Amino acid sequence: MKASILTIGDELLIGQVINTNAAWIAAQLTQIGVEVVRHVTCADDDVDIMRCLNEESQGVQLLILTGGLGPTSDDLTADAVALPSACTVLVNRNGTAPGMLFDDKNLLLVSLPGVPSEMKDIMTTSVLPIIRQRVESEGTLIRYYRTIHTVGIAEAYLADMLSPLEEVLGGTATLAFLPNVAGVRLRIGVPSLAEDRANEALDTIEGKIRERLPDHAVFGTGDTTLAEEVVRLLQVRGSTIAVAESCTAGLLGAAITDVPGASQVFPGGVISYANSIKHQFLDVDESILQTAGAVSSECAVAMAEGVRRAFATTYGVAITGVAGPDGGSPEKPVGTVWIAVATHGTTRSAQYRFGTDRSANRQRSVMMALAMIWQELRGQHA
Amino acid sequence: MKASILTIGDELLIGQVINTNAAWIAAQLTQIGVEVVRHVTCADDDVDIMRCLNEESQGVQLLILTGGLGPTSDDLTADAVALPSACTVLVNRNGTAPGMLFDDKNLLLVSLPGVPSEMKDIMTTSVLPIIRQRVESEGTLIRYYRTIHTVGIAEAYLADMLSPLEEVLGGTATLAFLPNVAGVRLRIGVPSLAEDRANEALDTIEGKIRERLPDHAVFGTGDTTLAEEVVRLLQVRGSTIAVAESCTAGLLGAAITDVPGASQVFPGGVISYANSIKHQFLDVDESILQTAGAVSSECAVAMAEGVRRAFATTYGVAITGVAGPDGGSPEKPVGTVWIAVATHGTTRSAQYRFGTDRSANRQRSVMMALAMIWQELRGQHA
């Protein structure tokens, strides 16, 4: 089954709102074996919507549209595609405008409200079950995907390690390298008739990939995040962690507690943005701040050990760096970040040199801190 | 000048990556008077790219594409649109694949790499100046936009206050209500021949809107954020602030320090996720934790006053709540959050009842805390 996603709204067209709806719908459809072939965004305008509906309904069996003119747009939608079928109203439990489903032999057309929470609820409860049933009854080849999350290895090195790719993938599978701030994701795709057969093929390829990569390079597959893996491992070990954050100023604590259940392993931390706070709350020696400076291995180590001691946790982790745009120097340019992880008896620290973008530097610092914690946690059992 | 944006990539189609490139490009084009009429995303596939290029180049004078097949895609691009013109290579300072610009009388076609930092640099340094010049030489009506940021008033009340809209907008202007987690943004649009004339019209409408709204409802216009306004006001007053965060666990500190120069006003804070930390670091009485509980006005007030005292700042702000999915009770359901702002002599606290989504509850808590700080800062001069 091929699908097109049509999102309607001037706020999308002018870039004021990022189109998260299209990505969410696409991910849901892909997961149940629908092949999404196009995303289109058009203006909230009768003529334009009708033109897009006509164009995008060609060559697909499923067309999902969100947003638009509200109550009147559904009549418009029906007119535009000239479907003879009756319209099924899809209950909206979170808002007023309902969804609409037009079911023709050649095209399933679904019209949904643009508010993400309303759209998602209608999709999950009403639309996806219908589509899943239809896909499974089709009996055609569907491409199934699995994503393997790696950390700490650059794309070029990963590509070398997995070369020659044919040996890893066999005949019909594909592999995409998707780098982001957390590391490189490897997305495997296999064409298959059924989900269980696809999973067998994906298992085999995942095994070959893991064989070729070093230990601790893969932290998970699918929807998992590095923060989830860190919290899960801490829970399994009965360990706890506290954070001491300078340039990230709370982002690491926020990332850890983004995981439900983090309270079992995370009592809290100190945001020590000013040097006086590093001394007062984390017991960093003033001599360290004066000689090595706040952005140094010595300071990161003292912060990590200080927060571990003060919060009485198994681990203490510290981040201190120059996020930018100001504060850089020839020896410590913008993007210089020290991260330390302290535990009983040992403290490791590492220096990173990121770029000039403040926000990216802060995000990368958090991801590398999580990676260091994760590797520390894995190392215990290696 | 009308424009279409074509983003290429399987990772976009399957929803693994959210299409931030299209939104960023659209916002840049809109700002210089280009009317973006369509966003399209297609597969990283020769045939599909050629089909889209042909379709999307109809009826527009500017077509921007990002991502795709790498070095070979530029030949493909040139073939697909059959442009007789020469190609200008656009230097990529951040990567290897350059941008390409094909300039025909009827169509300006720009091909850019898909990596956001590379795409943005080429757009800013090479592409936007060329487009701006062309737009200004056209002499046609362009729609100019201005966004007014409000906080603390629901959309329905704002609509009432601005009714009848014709009196505010006059004949040709438009007004869109765009609610998000921070409040409701009001986007005014006016058609005009030139930027300075448009700004006059926008000034007039902005004035009428501000007249009709209560004091402290509008915190800024354009690209500004509530965090920026808070940091700016603190700088102007020579004041400082410290944070005590429970359920947000660092998100508020991260939001404040997202603003460059925040170090002048923000020494840090305490992430007091566990109750023991609230007592140990913020001096919250154990009797408060035992009787009123951690999610209470008493606890929020004690946290705000405690962090203000410990960090010796002008303001102390505290957030404590039940983010979910667990931890709710009949009296304090998931989504219950207390926020307090302490300063010399007075401490205000307020209870919020958000929804059931953990991530949204944490974000809303941060925005309402910033709104309370901002109103406190504004109140001093009211």
C-alpha cells in the first residue's frame, strides 16, 4: 500500500511551525508496512487544497490529510476527490472537529484535525487499526525497517568496519547511515511479505553488524534513546547518579529525567554555572579554579567527585565547557568541553572539541556525557 | 516571487527525521518577501526526484531542493528541469558537497546539501542575497508578517478582546492565532510593495492590538523568546536569579542559559528531584514534606526562598509537580504543578493543572515559570 501525506496550513508553509505531524504519521504508517511516497504541504485555501488532493490521490491507495479549513473542509475534501462512498465520522475525544474517513475501492482518504494531540489520538484509536488490516490482507512485498543506534564512532569508520556491505546485507536489504548529535544510526531495510519473516532477516543482519563493530558501539535498536538505556542499566544495577552541570545548566538532568521512572536512580544535581557555586556546593578547590580554570580536567573531576559525595550516589557526572558564542580563548576555544564520570575509586575525564554553535555544543555535551556514563556502566560487566 | 521547497530523503518520508530544513528555508524566504506555496518531500530516487522537479517547477519562480543523491544529483537536477543556463557552484564551507544554482529567466533553481548546518550556511551567505535582490526588483505586492507573542491568556479570550477584528486590521491585513506551549502568538500579515511601508502598517496594527490587551499580555515580537526577555530584563535591572527544580529537573536552568550572556544574571541552581535533596540543599522543612507534601504551595515557596538564600540572588524560582505518567493521586493528579517566585519580602506561588503527557507537562511548567518571573519583573515598573 502506497500513501501520501498532505498537511495543510499557512503556518507550515511560512516555516513558523515545524511539520511534526507529517513525520509522526509517516513513522506510524511505515511501522505497519505502508510505503509513504510523498509529503506535501499546501496553503489553507480551497483551490489549493482541491488541486493537491487531486494530484496526491493519483498512484496511492491511502491519502492522509491534516489541518485545513475546519468543519467546512470535509465537504470540500469529498468534493475534491469525487468519492462516491459514504463518509465515516471518526470521534475526536480531545477536541471539537472530528476526523473523516472516505473508503473507496481504490483510495482510502482520511481527513484529520491539525492539532497534534487530536490527530494522534484519532490515528491511534480509529485509523491505524483499519489500515493495518488492509495492509495484511494485501499479500504484497513490504519494506520493513530496523534502526541500530551506535555511539562514539564516526560515520566513515563505521562504513569501513561494515565493508564490503554486500556481505552484511545479502541481496535485497538496504542500509542507511544517519548521523545525528547522539551518534550514527544504522537503518536496515528488508522487503518481505510478512512481519515475522522480516524480523528474522533483520535479526540476521543486525547480528552481522554487531559482530563487525567493537564492543560498546551499539547502545540499542528501534525507539530507544541513550538516556533510556542509561536509566535502565542504573535500575538493573541498583545504582544512582547525580549531575554537576556548568555549560549545560540542567540539560543533562532534564535528559535523564525525560525517562519515566528516573526518580529511582536520580536524586538530583547542582547547576553550577558560576565558579562560586562550584566551590560552595561542589567543594571544588579555589586553587583549581584559579590555576587550571573552570574548563579543565581538574575542575570536571572535582565537580563529578564533589556531586557524588554531596548526593551520596554511585556515580557523579560533571560537564564544564565553553558553549559560546563568547568566553573562548586561544587555549580553550568555543566548543571546548570537559566531561568527568566519578565512581568508587576511579574518575574518568575526557575533553571534547565541538563547534561554534552554542545550542549544538550543549546538546553534544549531554549526549557525550550519557555515552560516557553508558560505557562506564557497560564496562563493569565487560 | 512564488517558491516551492523540495526536500529529498527516505529518512524524511518514513518519519525518522523531522523536516526542519523545509521550515527553516520557508521562514527565511518568507522574511524577504517570497511567497512559499508548496513543500514537497520525495524519495531519494532518480525517477521520483525528476518527477517532482518537473511538477514543482511549474507555476513558481524559485525552486529550492535539499538532500538527495549527493554529487551525482546535480547532473540529474539539471537534466530534469532541462535548464539551458549555466550552473553556478555555491561554496560549502562546512562540508564537501557544494550547492548549485541554475538561473533561467523563468526559474531560479537552487540545489543544496541536506545537512542542516551546511544548507543554512550556503543559504545565508550565497542564496538569500541573490533572491532578496530579485524580489525587490519585481515591484509586486508582497505579504509581510509580524508575530506578537502573548502569554497567560487563552485563545478564546484573546479573540474576544480583539473583536471586531475589522477595526483592528482594516481592509487587507490578516490575523492568525497560533497557540503553543508558551502562549498564543498573533501573526499579522499585510500586503505591501515595500518593506518600510509594510512596517508602518504592521506598527499601526500592533499598536491597536496592544491597546486592546491587558498590560503584561505581550512579551515581545518577532524572533524573541520569553527566556530572552527574562534574561534581558534581569540584565537591565542588575538582578540575578537561581532555580530550584524538581519535576523539570534542569529544564528551566537550560532554558535560561539558552540565552547567550545568561551568566551575568544566573549563577545556577539545584535539581532537587528527591525529597532528601529539597531538605539538604534548599532547607525545606521536613515537616512540610511530611504534611503538605513535595507537590504543594508550601514546598514550592520553601524551595524558592531556600535557593534564593543559598545562591544569594535577587530572585529564586521553584518548580515542583507530578509530571507523570506515575505518581498521581486523587488530590494531586498527574499534571499538578506548583511554581513559586521569591524575592525580597514577597513570594508568590501558583498551582497549574496541565495534562497527562510527561514531556508536555515539563515544558509547560518551564514556560509558566518564565511567565511568572517575567510578570514579576514587569510588575516592578508597572
